[in-house]
Amino acid sequence: MTDLTEKSPALQDVAAKLFRARSHSIEVEARPRTEVLEKPLTFNPPAPKRYYFYLMAPAIAVLAFISLYPFFWLIFLSLQDVDIGGGEWVGFDNYIRLFSDSRFINGWTLLLKYSVICLTLQLSIGVLLAVVVNNSRYERFLVTALLMPMMMAPAVAGLLWLFLYNGTFGWYHWLMQSVGILDSASILARADTALLAVIIVDVWQWTPLITLIALAGLKRVPRDQLEANMVDGASPMRNFFSITLPNLYPVLLIAVLLRFMDNFRFIDSLLVLTGGGPGSATKILPVYLFEVAFKFFKLGRGAAIALTLLLVTIILGKILVRVFENPKAGRS
Amino acid sequence: MASRDVVTYETPLTKLIRVLSVVFLALYLVWTLLPFFIMFISSFKDLLAAFKLPAVGDWSDIGVFFDFTPTLKHYRSLFEDNAFGTYTMNSLIAAGGSAVISVIFGSLAAYSLSRVNFRGKSDLFFWIISTRMAPVVAVMVPLYSIFRSLDLVGTLPGLILAYTTFNLPFAIWILKGFFDNVPYAIEEAQMVDGATRFQAFRSILPLVAPGIGAFIVLCILFAWNDFLFAAIIGSGGAKTLPVATRELVQPQNIQWGAIMAAGVITTLPMMALGLVIRKYLVTGLTMGAVKE
């Protein structure tokens, strides 16, 4: 054979061609199929970016006017002493004065105290309630009932509870008096109980949100893990703490962050119930800010306070968005 | 014994837990719904009947709560002596206006954010969502100052714009999630059939329409229930229901019957709407983090 090829260059050529053809066909066959399928022939690729920017433009323009512009205006305001009449440039004076403002510091500590107590109560009651509702036959009805308080305007909720707490004809006041936990003064009128009264209203209105979030989380707890654990002899209690609860952590984290920010965001019911009083027993920072900016119209000082509040919210928001984007949290 | 019954066993402890959980549920239901019940009943009570209360500790006399002749006079006086008809209209226009603006602009932006990638997109997104998260009072300080110089304070357009500060970011954020679930292949198929880009966009709208509808309602709910913006930005010419209700509280003479009636008027429509969009409510209230 070797002789043959050596002698005839034509045959050598054919052999080379054959070899190339074979190796080529191997190459073709070895090409993974997915490579072809991953990039289909696109007749209509996504439009140029320009097109999408045009669609975005109206929303961005509106947002720029009502969020970006006010943000810079806020910084500008905080460097001035603004009254009804006009402004006077004072530099960082507003900020420096905040450090010696006891009501500002009091506002922050109260806000933290208020938020932490609210959240602790809402989380413990809310999760417990979710577990109970999840095991109930009447889940649909129960969830509907739980939704009701959240549909009410917080200001109206405040007014309703103002009526219930009323020292002369409030039914809840009567109830608390009859049980013996309150004397004749209304719960709102005393400095040591007013904060608690406000917290109760927040718990009444927003615990169901935690319950609904936890309920959605409970639906995703893997059943097989629970069953496997049970087969291994775990008690229901043990099952709850070692499997159900860890599975709930991601959604509960979202719930906590959302409620925490809402406590910063909304002061409607508090404003209606106590207006920060008695004294400054319930004057959490947003309420104090409201007073400075819209009662005394010290917009400059208000702006400085607002910026500290915004800063903390933005940090919280960064954390929240990170939790959102974590695929393990929330989305199923 | 069927196989699925194997794991259910009843010990005294589980029995106790079951009884306790029923008691807990019942108590919680009463705790949640009782305020509504009292509000509703009190709105039909005469002034004197509303003040009737048993003596402290006198549990047997609790029935005085039902000892009244129902009257509609609070509702009538709200609309006749007080301009609650106008306030309802203000609430409707402000809430509806901002909801429609937010969802139209929001769905365009959400659609394009879901289809295109560019540098700084996540930063843009964070800016959008942080607008929604900002404390209302903090937003209001500069907004009030700006709106005052533009003569927008106390007008409905001003209030609509103010509500858009939280509704537009919300709409963009939530609707992007909806558009993300619609594959681009559908639009592509439409364009192969000769549709223009905009027609292709319109063709996928029916797929997201239920979501868009639900979030219009949710935007209305947020705006309707707002108090702070309405109290400051809307003060004067654009009084909404929560603010008007609050103003019934006067130092000397608090008209509780009228306040409760106004509370019912403000709350009832939102409850009805809430039931209509129940399916989307949890998603909406948790900003899309939790899907039911």
C-alpha cells in the first residue's frame, strides 16, 4: 500500500482529500447542537436602544421634576434660613444646630423605639397568626377579614381609634377601665402610655401584612423536608423551628424592611391621634419634622432634618433592593 | 387506614394546640373587626346614644351599645351642611388622575426597562424605587416650596402631581415584573407577520392587562388613603375625604357621629376595590417582593 501511494502523487492527493473530508465530517458532527439553537436567526432584533429611551422619556421627565429636582432643592433649602418671606444663606448652620437640638435626638430615639416595638409585636403575632391561618379550613375567609384594616386610610384609622380611646365615651377606654388596667385618664392623655396607644393602632392595622407575607412564605416550605424530618421522629414544634422558620427568614426580612420604612414614611394615624403629644412623648422624628416645617414654617431647618431622615431611608432601601434581587428571597 | 393518615396522630398536646389556635383565631378576628363594627354602628347613632356607656366594670349593661334608633342624619348632614360631595369628587379626581398618569407613563417605562439593557440601569432603577420609599414628610418639604412658587398648592393638578411621586415609581417597579414575564418572541412573531414595533407592543398589552388594571386600582387606593399630601399640598382648594374627615374634629365640639359616617364613606369604597383586586393585593402591598 505504502508503495502505491509513494509512487503515485495523484493517489496521495486523493488520500489527503479523503482524510480531510473525514476529519471535517467529524468536526461537523461533533459541533454541539445547542450552539445552533441558542442563537436563532433573528429577523427582528430588539429595537435600537434609542427607541426604548423614547418610551422611557415621559416617565423619567416626570420623575425628574417631582423627585430629582426636589432632592437638589432640599439640599439647597437646608443651607438656608427660610421663612415665609424668603431665604438667607446660612451654610451648614442648620446641621450644626441639629446636634444640640434635644428634640431632634429625642425624635430619633423615639422613632427607633416605636419602630422596634411595633415590629417585634407585629412579627410575633403575625407569624403565629399565619401558621394558624395556614392550618385552617377557612383560610380564604380569614385572609379577606385580615385585609380589611389595611384598606382603611391611616388618618381615618387614627380618628376611629381616637373615638375608641376617648376618655368619656370610648368603648375601648371603658373596656380597659373595666379590666382594671387603666384609671379615668385616657390612654392617649398620659405621657407613659401614649406611645403604647399609638403602637397598638399600628399593630392593629399592619400585623395582617406580616401575616399575609408569612402565609405566602409558608406555602413554599418544602413538604418533603417536613415529612422527612417527621419520619426521623421530630415533633411538630421541632419541625417548626428547624424547618419552617428558616424557610421563612427571606420573606420575613422583606416584611421587616418594608414595615420599618413605612414607619418612617407614614405618620398619618399618629398625627391624628396625638399630634406628637402629650408633651413630646410620641414626637417621633417625622412628626417633629412636620411640626418644624409646616407648623412653624422653618423650611430650612426642616430640610436639614429631612435629609438625615432620607439618608437613613436610602441606606435601608439599598439593603431592601439587595434582598429583592437575591433569587432566594421572595420570588418562587 | 389510608396512607396519608399515617402522619396525623392526636396526642393531648396537639389537641390542646388545636383548641388554643381556634381560640386565638377567634380573638384575633374580634380584635380586627370590632373597630369596624363600632364605627359602622356609631355612624347611625344619635349624639346622645353615642355617648351612652355602661358604668365602669358593669359588664351586664353592655347591651346599651345596641340601644338606639338608627338615623341617617349624619350622612345627610355631611352632604347637605358640609360639602362632602365636592370632597368625594376631589378624592376621586386626584386619586384617579394620578393613577392613570402613573400607569400610562409607568407601563411605557416598565416595558422598555424590561426589554433593554444599558450601563447604569440598576442605578436608574434604584433612583426610581427610592423615590417611592422616601418618607412623605421629607419629600413634602421641597415639594411644598416648589409648588408654592408655581401656584400649585391647593389645586387638584398639584395634588395629582404630588401623588404621582409615589404612584409612578410604584407602577414602574411592579409593571416591570409583569413585562419580564412576557417573552420577546411574541412581539417578534407579530413583527414577522408585518406589525410595526408599536403594534407589537400593543399586541402584548392584553397579556399584562389584568395586572395593569389591578395596579390602577392599587394606585387609586394609595392616593385615596393619603392624608399628609392632601393636608399640605391640597390645603384650601383641593380638600380630600381624609382631610375633610379630620377637620370634623374641633376643639369644643367633636361630632363623632359625623366622623364615623365620614369614615364609613371613605373606607367602604376602598374595601370593595380591595376585594376586587384581592389576587394582586399582597404583591402590590409588598412591592412585588411576595407573590401569592
